[in-house]
Amino acid sequence: MELIGKIKHIGPTQTFGANGFRKREVVVTTDEQYPQHIMVEFVQDKCDLLDNYKIGDGVKVLINLRGREWVNPQGETKYFNSIQGWRIEDFGTSQAAVANEAAASLNNTADDDLPF
């Protein structure tokens, strides 16, 4: 899956635990009628991919959706989702506009003359 937009925020690299697990978050704002602010995590060696980017850059982020189950001490099962980035590329504003227009035209079925 991919996410296209502009970088709104880049967080610092965070290190957790004795094993040195690293995580870095970036917020990408989509360019559509109702812009979405999507937080994406980069983990371990992928944290370094964000070093070459700054706020305002147009990007395409390739992502995986992750889900996990956790049972708390009271025996209740909880579910958590995350969006994990594994690649990021420059994606200028003109490219983003074209991509979003194409996506909008695919979603616009009002002018569709198909019977189903």
C-alpha cells in the first residue's frame, strides 16, 4: 500500500528497552477534499530513511498495516493497529495532485453508465 502527501511532522528517533528497539514517527497530510493526517512508524534501520526529508516535502510512503492482540492482566483481549513504513520517496506536489485527481475520478461513480 502507499500513502501520498506532504510531511507535516517528523519525530526524533526513540530507543526502547535493553535490546535497543528503535522507532521514528512521521505525519503525512494527504491532499484531498478532506485532508487526513496519517502517522506512520518507521522501525529499526528504516528510521534512518527519514533523515533526508523535512517538513513540507511531498512524499510517497510505502506502508504495511500491522495488527496485534494483547491480553491484559484482567484477561481482557485488546487489539492494536499500526501503520508501518518501509520505504519513502520524493513525490513533488504536481505528482501528488495528478495522483489524487486520478484516485478521485476512480471513486466518482455518479457519471458511471454501467447498470451495476
